[in-house]
Amino acid sequence: ALTVYGLPWMILVYIPVAMCYYSLQNYYRYTSRDVRRIYALSLSPMYAHFSQSLSGLSTIRAMRAVNSFSSSWERLVECNQRAQFSLQAISQWLNLRLQLLGVLVLGCVAALALLQHHTMAINPGIVGLVISYALTINGFLNSVVTSFTDTERELISVERLNQYIEDVPQDGSRLSFNTAGVGGLGEYGGVEADEEAAYGVLGEATGGGGENLYSNGTLNPGPGWPNHNTIRFEGVYLKYQQHNPYALRNINLRVGANEKIGILGRTGAGKSSIFSALFR
């Protein structure tokens, strides 16, 4: 207001400058948010790889897989550094344009002060005060734009926490699953389990020979059960709560006798859920 009072024609400068500030922050905000999300997604594989490498260091060396793990680590670090470099680059992009806008405002203040000095009487003290306030306004606007965009960018961390809370299945007090058949250890249909009953009373479990494993709602396998040294999942569905999405969906697998099977997958893919369905 003081700059407009001292130099009334500055109102014609502030309107397009304000539009430029808005368009810059709007463009930068979406870009930085997406790049920040990519950066956050690249951290989890790095931490997981580092933790696995430390815990299995002796096995990695024994299997002579050091070069393979080193190459995987370098690829993960490179992906993370690309995202981090992009964050720094777009931050400098914004700072450069904000500084150019500040120079434009100061140049307009000086030019209008010179024009008004030749066309009408103007107090030099007012001109100096207007220039000092223009410097303050530029710094203030730059801080507002930077703080606003950086705050929204950092909220990606909150988004990631909410994703882990809402999307990743958690092991609750109740475990329900519906299978078309789990061989070897018995065959279950519509079985529900909680902490008090290992498998529950819904559905029927039968051993390899077809004998009924349930008696009065409790699991009572015979002395010869299981009859086959195999584990078979056919159309297994599992969820931890009734209102939660399925942690396992239509899982089919067969593990034969003396076979060593490894289950690989990202966080939340359902590795531990398979063991929960098997042992609970």
C-alpha cells in the first residue's frame, strides 16, 4: 500500500507480477510434489536392500553374490540420486524466476520514480522509502511462495504414512480366509480363525485320507495326519478383518516333499500372510 501511495502507477505493475507469482507457484507445486513422491518411493528399496545385505552378509559372501548385490545397490542409489537431483534442479528453477521477478519490480519502481520526478514534484524521501519497501515485499513474496510449495511437498511423507496405514494389510486379532483347498495339511473351506480358535468352526477340514479333522468345533487330526508330505494352496483368499481388502487373492501353489521354497516380494505383497494362512 505504501509503494502504491508513493508511486500510484505501481498498481499496474503489481497486478501482472501477482499473476506471475501465482502461475509460478502453481506450476512448481505440482512438479515438485510428483518428484518428491518419486524420491520417497525410491528410499524404501534402498533401506530394504541395505538391511538385507547387513543381515545376510555371510550368506552373500558364501554364495559369491557380492558383485550382484553391489550392482543392485548402485542401481537403487542411482534412482534415488536422480530424484534428489531433480528436486534440487526444480528448486533452483523456482528461485531463479522469483529473483527475476524481484529485479523486475525494483526496476519498475526506479523507472516510475524517474518518470514522476520529471513530470511532477515527488519527495525524494518517499522514493527511497518506496524502494526499501519494494525490497521487503520481494523477499516476503519469495518466502511465501517457497514456504507454501515446500510445505505441500513435504506432506508427501504424511501421504506415505497414510498409504501404509490404509493400503498395507496388517495382522489383526482376527484372521479369516476362504480356500478351495489346502492339501497335505488338510482342506479348508470358508475357514475363519482368531486368537482363541486356531482355525475356527466355519467349514470342514479333511486330512489326506478324507477323514474329518473337526469334532465338536475343534481341530482333532488323527494320529496318521498328515498322510502326504506336501503343501497345496488352491484358490486361497485371506483378509485380516472383515471390512479390510484381501491380503491374499486366489493363491495357488504346491510345495513338494524336501523342496526348499523362497517367497519374494515387496513390502505388503503378502509374504507373511501366506505363513499366517498356513500356521494359524
